[in-house]
Amino acid sequence: MASIITITFSPCIDKSTSIPELIPEKKIRCAVPKLEPGGGGINVARAIQKLGGSAVAIFPSGGYTGKFFNHLMEKDNVPSVIIETGNETRENIIVLDDSTNNQYRFGMPGTRLTETEWQQCLQAVEAIKNAEFIIASGSLPPGVPLNIYAQLAKIAKNNHAKFIVDTSGEALQHAADEGVFMLKPNLGELSSLAGKTELQPDDIKDIARGMIAAGKCEVMAISMGAAGAMLVTRDMHAIIKPPPAERKSTVGAGDSMVGGIVFYLSQGKSLLEAVQYGVACGTAATMNTGTELCKKEDADRLYALIREGN
């Protein structure tokens, strides 16, 4: 199997469309919808596939929507380990209002998993002994314990894999308390980890360094939206600014960034090169509508511009 695996506890079918104008109490004609598999780790695996790599996606799936979800993953050529569930896989809706260029994102509640189902997800991760990287990304559905990413961190340590976490809230805190290879918080999530209501720009590096010194992670890649990202390790830090790009949608930008980072690390690139490529991939994703994620040609071109600027 591949040396990269992703785990997603709350996958979904993303339905994206556009409308001429959002008007209440009126039947609105939608454009032909685009249906894609989504959810944090799912998007990371799909991004890696688009970039020319391969990642095994582990996820729960159930009902008629689950069957269609599995079909979409097969269509995208993403190797999958599917945990059958009793409940239906959820669906999300993304609508672009052409008159204002505003995007509306409707996220449906996560599908409840039983203890047996989420335990099977953990067992599937543990069974892949040759994984070099394990990526856990996304929110947790009802029924899944908040410390599940901490449990995965232990599995990764036992399997000698580098564990990368991209989530929020208490689940992120539990993972950090256990200790992981890389955390990828945004500024709000870093603020919560630090127990602060907000962060000043000058505080970011020192707070990240303090968490690294405390054993919460070895590397931190802090997503700063349109400003790019900051890479922090025990010995160095760098701010990676993205080149100018026309932004159409931010859906999947963070997942594309994680996918780019891990893809480059799996190719033997340095941490700095990997995060630079991750920023290029995240920026490339914003250039597409809906939930399309990054395109390799865009990511490669943006990466070259980032390298030139440094």
C-alpha cells in the first residue's frame, strides 16, 4: 500500500451549483450541479492524487448516499478502505450567487457513528504498518470521542509514522496534548490552543515555539488565509506569502495545502519546500469554483513564483 494514508470520520458529498440571484420565496433555477466527494482527509487524498501522488483514504460510508460517495472516490482513482455504517453519508451544498459573487455554504450535520464503526476506522489505520504519513483532517461526527485524534497519535507512534492533524476545538487540543509530528492550525485555532481570545502577529512564532518545546508537535504550519502561512520548527521559522491570484472559492484550500505539504515531504523535499508547495496548492485551489481543489499545473506555476520570491 501507499506510504500515505488519510482518515476522515465525517465524509460528505459536496454538491456545488450557481444561481442568477438569491431571492427569498421564489423558485430559483440552479446551474447543473457538480458532485464531488468531500471531507477533510478525503480532500487531502484527492489533492495528493491530483498532484501525481497516491494516498489511501480510510472513511466510514453508509446508505444510498454512501454507495454514491464510494462511486465518486473510485471515479477519482483514490485507493480506499471503506468502513460500512448503518447511517447515511451526509451531503453538503455550496451555492454561488452570480449577481453578487457571494458563496453560500450549507453544511449538514455529521452522520452518527457507533463505537464499533469508529473503532473499525482506528483498526484500519493501525493495520497499515508501512505508512510513512498519517493525516487526520476534518470535524468529528456524533458518537466519536473527542480524544480520537489522540488515539490516532498513539497508533502513529507505534507504527513509526509521522502524524499530521488538521482539525479544531477540543479534538485539536487532545491531539496536541498527546504530541504529533505536525499541527496545521489557522490563527483562530492557534489562539484557542494557546488559551487566548486573539493573537497579535508578533506573538505567533513564540507561541508556536512554546508548543513545540512542550512536546505538542515537532512542526507547526500556521495557515494565515490570504497572507499565506508560517512554518515554525524548534530551529527555524519562515513566512510563505502566496503570489497574487484571482480568488473564486476557498472551499478545500486548506485541504489542498495539507495535500501539497505531505506530497512534497513524501518526495524527500525539505520542510520549507513542502510548506511553500502547500501554500501554492492552497492558493491554486482558490482559483477554481466550487469544491474543485487544486490543479497541478496551477500549483507548480505558483510554487515557482514563491521560490523566485525567496
